[in-house]
Amino acid sequence: MMDALRVLFVAVVGYLCGSISFARIVTRIFAPQEDITRTELQSPGSDEIVMASFVSATTVSMHLGTRLGFLTVVLDMLKLVIPTVVFRLVWEGEPYFLLTSVMGMVGHIWPVYYGFQGGRGLSAVYGAMFAIDWIGVFATSIGGLLLGLFVFRDVLVAYMGGLWLLIPWLWFRTHDLWHLAYAIAVNVIFGVAMIPEMTQYLKLKREGKGADLSQAMQTTGMGRGIYKMARRFGAIRDTPRQDSQEVEGAQ
């Protein structure tokens, strides 16, 4: 039986730590003139502009480059690793650290310091997972990526598949209901946070603009990192039309 005061304490600490927006902090330090709260993404094959409603390492990467984007990811992960490890050690054998992790994700997505406009939560989840089951970070993220790229050939599955795999993975590793509840909770929260991007993505696919995997990956911010990785490993190839556009853009 968990103590109510401890539950409140770890929940508040997790939420406040998660609410720290390193995307904004990194941008303020390295490019204070840049506004990362407004990110425009052009739909391939049309003049339609899609507005990204999140502020995260992805938007830092799109505005300031991959190095600062990677720095932001690391910092976003650390802000959940630290409190999760601390509470796991302080109350060994008790599930308080799992609540810290969940509330840290909530804070990352809906930060109280910044008008509740944050990221989508992946870095927060995997940051906490390093403290919960670090092997699962690599097993589920790589498994989800491969599932999306080679089985379903869908950017949405590649992006979200790792979180889906957390449910069977943590149950297999722990056979503990608290860990299972944690995995389900982060998937529900992530799904709610992703509604704007999923709505845009599915709309474009219905219009035939996301039928090609390489085009769909470049339609939203969520797929651009996956797109670059997939190209590097030869999982996808650009369509001739895109290649010609890239050549024209380089001239």
C-alpha cells in the first residue's frame, strides 16, 4: 500500500522536473533570436503548410541543426533519469519511481512553466526507461523502428512502435502489474499528445500525399529523424520526383 503523501510528493517532483523545457533553454543560449514555438512544415507535392504545435528536441533540430537537437534529447532524458533513479533507490521495492516517470512525461508534454506547450514525450519516456530497464530502451525502440520500416512500412508505426512494445516487454521482464500499468499509461498519454500530428498525417494519407513512405516521413516533424536513418540503412529510397526536387534546390 503506497503512502498518500509520498505519492503526492513524487508526482509533483516528477511533473516539475518534466516541465523543464530544455528545447527552449538550449535555443535561448545558442540562438536567442530563433522562435521555435512556430514551426512550418510543407506537405510534399503541394503548397500546403502544416504547423507543428510542439516544442521539443525535434523542433530544435529543424531550426538549429542536429547537434543541438541531440543535446536537447540528452538533457530531456536526464531530467527524468535523475529523479527516477533517486526515488527508486530511496524507496527500494516500491513503485513510486514509476509514478515519477509518468508525471515527468506529463510535465514534458504539458509544462506548467510554458503555457502547457511542450514536446510529445518520447525523450521523457526513454529517459525514465534508462532508470527502469535500460535494455528495454534499445530493444523496444529498435524493434519498433524495424516493425514500422520493414513490416508495416508506415512512419507512424516506426515512430510509435517502440512505445507499443514497452507493454509486452516490461511484462515479460518483470511480471509486475505496476510496470504493466506504467507501460499502458505512457502509451495512452503519448496517444493523446499525438492527436494533432496523427490527424494531420492521416488526412494527408487520405489525400494520397502520404502514400509513399519517403514522402510521408517528411510530412511531419515526427518522421524526419526516422527518414534520415531509414535512408542511411537503405530501408527506403526517394522517389524520382523528390530526387529531382532536391537537385533543383541545390542549383
